[in-house]
Amino acid sequence: MVYDCIIIGGGIAGTQAAIQLGRYSGHNVLVIDSGHGRSSVCHTYHNIIGWPEGVTGEHLRKVGREQAKGLGIEFIEGTVTEAARDGERFVLTTGDGNRFTAHTVLIATGMLDRYPDIQGLRHALGYSIYICPDCDGYEIVDRKTVLIGSGEHGSGMAALLAERTPHVTYINHEQKPIEQRLLDHLEEIGVAYIEQPVAEVRSDEHHDIQSVVLADGTVIEAERGFIAFGGNHVRSELAEQLGVTLESNRHIKTDSRTKMTDVEGVWVAGDIGLHSELSTIAMGEGTQAAIWIHKKLRKIHKS
């Protein structure tokens, strides 16, 4: 069987693309989803229209998948490990050895944030400890906020957060070096700086952070938290296998109108693209890519 389109990744971008493609008649579309991504970590999207009280990434993925299935989209759980071109078609191989062929491919594999295994961190992450200042900076306005991070990547985040609240403490957990001029800037804008590992993050039954405990036993009280460690994993390996050009940060530049890469028949949407990493942008890109995939498929089936 040759699919019209295979979407790799069932997160926000991939699922939105699947819904759009399902609304055109006659396309057989497969979504291959590993079941885990950045959206499955986020438990409180507050910046999406219609959800002022917040909505979880898992909920969006679940209802989106049901909506797409109702439009005839096929989903399987798996991880694509190899991607290759076979003439005008694409062959994708999953970790269990299954092979799938398609006329077009949409890669929406996203990215994963790097963070250490600190006791208690996962319990609050995505609830009251955040990763994106554009998505969740509003949540910390005038609140006592602890940023757990690494070196200069964390210092840059601390400066952004200080625009939202005067109560920021930056804990350089990995104790990576920071230029003195950056440390001086943090002091000027009122950010407290601690260079010491975090031993534990404490939060309540509602996942609201209460405090962090440092390696020396010091307890820092907090109402909100952020992480900023840098070195996030941009999952663009499959695009690279297909010959797509990657930028120096391993994100992918696409055509601004179509979201197609520089390889004919290969589209990209979501956080692996070269843009702000926001769920709402991922939705738009998924829809935009699907529209142009549909146009491509019309030409294929007419020829």
C-alpha cells in the first residue's frame, strides 16, 4: 500500500495537519506517533483561544486524534528510525522493522527539552514549572519565581523572566561558567544568583511548586518555576536522512508559504521548524502544510 501522506509525529502540528488532510476527500493518510513529545509534558496551556483556564497537551492530542480518526485518518504507535527516498516515493522504517511507503511526508517530530533528573522536578513540570517564557511568562507576574538552569543559557532566561516579576532567583544547577558582565547585569536587574546544585523540588498534591532544596540543605521558597538548561534535542534526524538542509541549530527552514523543505515532497511543521516554539504556531503550520500537501497530491493523482 502506498499512502498519499505519512505524518511523522502526532503532537500538536502533526495532529492538526491530519485533521486538515482528513477534510479533503480521497486521501489515505497515516500518522506514526511515538506517543511522547513536548506537548505531552505541558499540562497547562493558557495561551490558546477558548481555554482561559488552561488545557493540557495530552487532552489536545487525545481529542485531536479522535477528530482525525473520524475523518478517516489512520494512526499507529511507533518510532520511525529510517527515512529514505525510492524514486518519487518515500520509504519509512519503524523501530520494529515495519516499512511504509508514501507519496509525501510531513515531519512533525518536534523537540525535547533537556533537564536533569532532580527529585520532584517532574511532579511540577508542566504545571507550575515552565519551559517557555512566551507561553507561560504571564503565569509568573509578580510571583516568587525560581529558575533552575545552566550557565549562560539560564542567565538569558533569567533576564527575560525579570521583566515579568521582580522576584527571580536563578540557580545555576550545573555550575557552568557565566561571563562577569552577565552576572553584573543580573545583579543590576535584581535577579538573585546561586551557583549550586538543586537536590529536590518540593510541590503539593496539586503540582504547585512550594520550594527547592539546594545541595547544602538551603530551602528557597517559590510560587512558580522555570527550567533553562540548553542543549535541547531537535528531532530533525529523519529530515537529514532525506537530504533536507538543517540550520546550524538543527532546526529546519521551510518555504514561508507552503512549509515545504528544500526537498520536493517533504514538509516540516512544528518545533523542528525555524521559528518561535509555540503550540499555536505549530497548529497553524500543520494546517498550512496540509493545504499544500493536498495541492501536491492533486497533481500526483492527475498525472
